[in-house]
Amino acid sequence: MAYAQVVVEIASAQVDRVFDYVIPEELRDRICPGMRVRVPFGLKELEGYVMAITESSDVPAGRLRPIGRLLDDDPAILPPLMELARWMVSQYHCLWVEALRLMIPAQMRGQRVKEKTARAARLVLSGPDALSLAQLWQKRAPQQALALRSLVEAGGEGVCASLPGPASVWRALEKKGVVTLFEQRIYRTPARLATPECPVTLTGEQRAALDKLIPALQTGGGRFLLHGVTGSGKTEIYLACARQALAMGKGVIILVPEIALTPQMVARFTGAFGALAAVLHSRLSAGERLDEWQRIRQGEARVVIGARSAVFAPLMSPGLIVVDEEHEPSYLSEHRPCYHAIEVADQRCRREGAVLLLGSATPSLEHYRQAQAGGLTLLRLSRRAIATGGMPRVELVDMRRELAAGNRSVISGSLYDALCQCLARGEQALLFLNRRGYASFVSCRACGYVERCELCDLSMTYHKGRDELICHYCGSTRPVPEICPSCGSRSIRYFGGGTQKVQEEMERLFPEVKTLRMDADTTSGKEGHLKIYEAFRDHQAQVLIGTQMIAKGLDFPMVTVVGVVAADQTLFLPDYRAAERTFQLVAQVAGRAGRARRPGRVIVQCYTPEHYALKAAANHDYEGFYRQEIEIRRADGFPPFTRFLRLVFSHEDEDACQKDMQEALSQMRVACAQHIEWGSSIVMLEGTPAPLTRIRALYRYQLLMKIYPEPYGRQIEEALAEMARRSAPYGSQVAMEINPQSMV
């Protein structure tokens, strides 16, 4: 007898293992690992994944049940991706089914989306014979004659819906034996921008980078960090490497931080590779996502452009994986399993003999340190590809002085002057503020009461267009109070500012200037971001105001002025990466200015212009920032010199949540006492409320551990993961995070 080891589609630690099933005789020649099946499980029939085929089982044959049926004709998960899932289970301490789900579109589970088909027709006769017949029928059957001619023009085959004539005409032609009707698969293709390829003359630095990358592609392996200033032509390097990989019969994966926010990258690759390119991201419809995935699986698309999850694309023989803007935190999943797309890409490249190429103008400290130590080959592009007179001039404006001078506006005098000159020349400007909405919070000036979300531990943001308060974590809304709920005063006022307030101020200062706003509120529709992007590209507006959506991936030749409205807004968050994130954001958005042949000017408004991160960003000095920040990390024992491990406990009842955290803390202390040698690895072990103690009606407590990776880091990590796997005695949900991108 033959047996299949199956992981069933239940995300529970109690069933996180393989179950043996008998393979029926009629399926033995068709079934193989990676296939999806229907199997009996208890009183139900569930979907599952075949992990292995064996000739024996430890379970007595009489107790085993047979597989019900196959759900696909071919394996949904390729063998290398099965092995990748195995690695993820070990690396991220997740359930088998959680790792396997990443390898296929959610739409395939439960057959939530059906394949789209349409009736098609194929000529039985030759083209000349069909035309002769159409000529003969011109008078007595004109509709049939027209249908025949259109089918000949379509090459002898076509979808009936796109050809003339009602269904009855095609049925009549089939009855006469002139055509054959059949069901044809129709792919739902997402709307795309496509930029036709234009010949580009590479710079000396670009050619030097390719001279190192091309041999690595040919030999099948290598890990590179491409550090190129904004506008230096990193995309040209990606395109050249992709062409080389395709010429070798290999596939290509291009990862971008947020696909919906980088339309120009998609346009470049779809323009260069046409139907060979597929796009995967969360804003596709369910049908589009399924069809794009299947085009990749069938080998029809060999270049995949997508966000984080595209690293699992079912691409056969990948030769190159590019991670653009590799410093972006969105590459780390905040949901189980909490994987990092760059780590997964690295593993996939090592296992399948592909080149890993990380690119950024502001690399993460971790990867730049690896490059300094030789773990990554460092490639540099130190100058812009187009002669513009160099990088844009950056001016730090001290808003304390503006306030002392009586300027209460969110627009400083320097930024106002720069905008006046820019707009008078008919050029464009970007204004960046990493906060949406109109006011950060609503408060009573009489008693200090602040409107807070009932489900989350934070203030609600006022949105003027909707005239309501919105929680940016859970989405709950409520009307703005006219009277203070605490003291009854009418002294309700708005404090702080967001993109909506900046737009209103611009309309007050420049009433004749058309502005656009790009943030989560204005891009909520499927193509919302694309419409704003196209409108600004086509000069329907002179000023684009936005959050970090506009800080990366945009290349507008007419943008000569960039204003950063509140640069130090993220500088003092309770996160060891705060300085790095601020430097990256300011440097990236500053790089949007002066990218064509017009000089750029950047105005950075802040209250701490003396801070080293802002000064380095103003001087385009990544090296200087890196040297100072890496020494601070070393002295304080922060990553990359240590690893942060965090268990987050969530519960509707705060006491139960705190008790579960304290129970885990006690267990970890006992484990540390049993393993005295762990003491040299553990830098910190503490349990505290999470910075945001309540989100979506759940209280949150955390167990924090900071460890040196060697020599006992792995054992400590596994011990902590085991605690996370065990259900908490008071019923809390427990999630484990390794080097979380956000500490809140």
C-alpha cells in the first residue's frame, strides 16, 4: 500500500503535524508532494497538503482512512517551496499550515474564486475555404458570413464574445460543421501602466556594477547590496540583470515595499517585458490575483513584480531576486507567521542557485554592516545618472525660530518663498508629512480631556472632510463633540496637524494653485493611488501633498521643490530605530527633487535641526550617519549586535493578559536558572505593558528579551518559541516577534 503524509487546513497547534492517509489505487500514479487534497478529518472533510509519499505507516492500516480526491492536476507547491516552508517552520516557529498557506493564493483555499472561462470558436476549414463559404452565404445567411470572416481575421480562433454575431449564429455554424465551439480560459489581467523601453546609455558606475553582477548570474549565486543615491539609476541595473537572467532561461522576482505606491517600477518592467511580466499585490481583485499566480505557475510569466508575499511566487528556476528599497519595514510581516521577506529571499536564492540583489539609497544598518564585513558584496552608485548639478540643496529650518517670529503656519517662511519661485516657473512641488488627517487629536482646553478610542489606547484623529474622529488602528469613528464629555465646557479645540491640514493651508496661501493629496484616505479605492499619480504626472496639479507614499518610488522630472513639514515627528518614538527611520524618510523624500535637468531644493522643517540624523540627511551623508549610529547601537547593545525577541500577549481581560505574561516570565527565569551558561547571552529580560496597551479592544502585555546571538541565542529563542506555542493558562493570544520592525 502507498500512504500520503498530509498537513490539514487547520491553524491550530493541536494538529500541527502530518497525518497518514491511504492513497486509493486510482490516485497512485497522479499524487505527489505539494498537491492539494480533500481528506476526511474527524466528522468533516478538509483540504490538506501532501508533504510526502511513503510505503509504510506507523499507524495500523485498519485505522487509516483514504484520501478523498485531488484538488489540482499538478502540485500547487513546487518542491523548492516545500523545502522553503520547512525552513520557515523552524526559523519563525510557526505552524506548518501557516507556512504552506503563503505558497498559494488565499483564493485557492476553499475554491473561493473560480476560473473564468468563455465560449470560443475554432475554424474547422482552412482560411480560403471559409472565406469562399462566407462569400456564398453573404445573401442567405449574412450573420454567419460575417462571423466566418471575423474568425479568419482572428487567425482561425477567437472568443465568441469578442466576435460578431449572437450565440445562435455560432451554434448554427457548429451544427454545419464549419467551426468547433469550446470553453476557453480567460485570464483576468490587472490594469497596468507600461513605459516603453527607450535606449539608455549606462554610466561608468552602472557598468562597473553590472560587471560584477553578470558573472554571478552566469555562475548561479551571490549576495549583493547596491547602494545608490536617489536618481542614480538602480532600476537600470535591475532591468539589465533581469534581461540576462531571462536570456539564460531563468526567472526573475522583483520585490518592492508597497506595490500600490510604486507605479513607475511596475510601468518600467511591464513595458520592458510585456506579457512575460506578472504583478502580485494586495490591491488586485481576487480573480486577478489567482490568474496572475496561475500564469506564473504555468510558466507563461517569468518576471514577477510584487510586494512582500511575491517572494513565494511559484517561479520555476529563479535566477535573480531583487529587493528594492531593502530598508523598508514593510518587508517584515506583522502577522503570523512573522517572516522577513529578505531573509526568505536569501534562503530561496541559496537553495535554488539565484542571485540576491538588495538595493537602496539608504540601506538598513544591518545590511550595510554585513557588506562592510564581506557578507554582502557592496556595489556603489555615488552620482545621479542624469546631469543635474548633483544632489538637491537641502536647508534645515528651525521651527522654534519661526514660532518666535510669530509664524503660526505649518509652512515656514523659507518653504513659502521656495514654493512661490517654483510655482512661478511652472514647476511642481512635493510636501511630505507622515501623518494623515486634519488634526492629531481633539482636546478640551478647559480641563485637558482628550478624545480617545474606546477600543484602543490612543487618541482619535480628526478628519475635516468627513467631520468625524477616526481611530487609525481599528477604524472606529465617532462625531466630534461640541461639549466636553468631562467638564461640559465648549472649549473643544484641534491640536497637531496632518496632510489634510497642510492641504488646507496651501489652498489658503496659494488659492489659484491646484493641489492633490496622497494618503490612506485618498487612495482607499482599488486604483486610487494610480489616479492621483497619473493626474500629477500629467500636470493636472502643481503640488502633491502626502505621507510616506510619496517618499519613494516616484520620479517626476518637473518636481524641483520638496518640503518636509515635520521632519522630527518620528525622531523620538520609543523605538531604537527612530533615528534611522527619520534619516531614511528625510533622505528618500529629499531625493524626489531635481531628478531631471533642473536643480532641486529641499526645505526640511524641524524643531531639532542639531540632531545628527537630520544633519546627515541634509548633507546626503549616509556614511557619516552610519558611523555615528552604529557606534550608538554597539554601546547600547541594540541590533545588529543583539537580537530582540518579544512575546506579545493579547486578551479582552487585562488581568488575564497580565497573568499570562507573568507566567511566561516566571517560566523563562526558571529556564535561565537551569541553564547557567545562558546568562552570558541574555542582555535583558523583562515583562511590561506594551507601549500601546490596548488595540481593537484587546489588552496587550509583552515579554521582552535582548540576547547576543552566539553561542546560546538559538537555544534561548527556541525556549521562548516553545512558550509561545503552549496555550497561555488564562487564555491569551500569544505572538512571537524576532527583531520587530515596530516596538509599539
